[in-house]
Amino acid sequence: MDEKSKKEAFQLGQAVFIILVVMTIGEYWLGAIAVNWWAPIIAVALLKAYFVVRDYMHLPRLFAADEEE
């Protein structure tokens, strides 16, 4: 992995982290203010789970072809 790819991956990771922080704060306040709004809270939680799986769990690497060394 070259230096440019590492920098781009790091920037993407930072952006996703900030998005997750903002969504978590919003989810908390939504749950604190509107307790009966369970559907939007679940939708936000599923969206956050998608970002975590996509960007932090590296599942696409499991299904990618083996890279040459």
C-alpha cells in the first residue's frame, strides 16, 4: 500500500468516525426527547452498523481475490 492510499484510507476513517459521533449524539438526543420514536432510532442504529461493518471490520477483504505479494 503506497503512502497516498494510506493517507486516503486514514482520511476516510476519520470522516466515518466523525459521522458516527454525530449520529450517536443525535440518536441519544432523539431517544432522550422522543422516547416513543423507536423507528427512527432503529434506522439510525442500522445506518451506523452499516458504516462500522463497511469501514472498520474489513469484510470486503474476505471476499476479494488474493493479492499478489
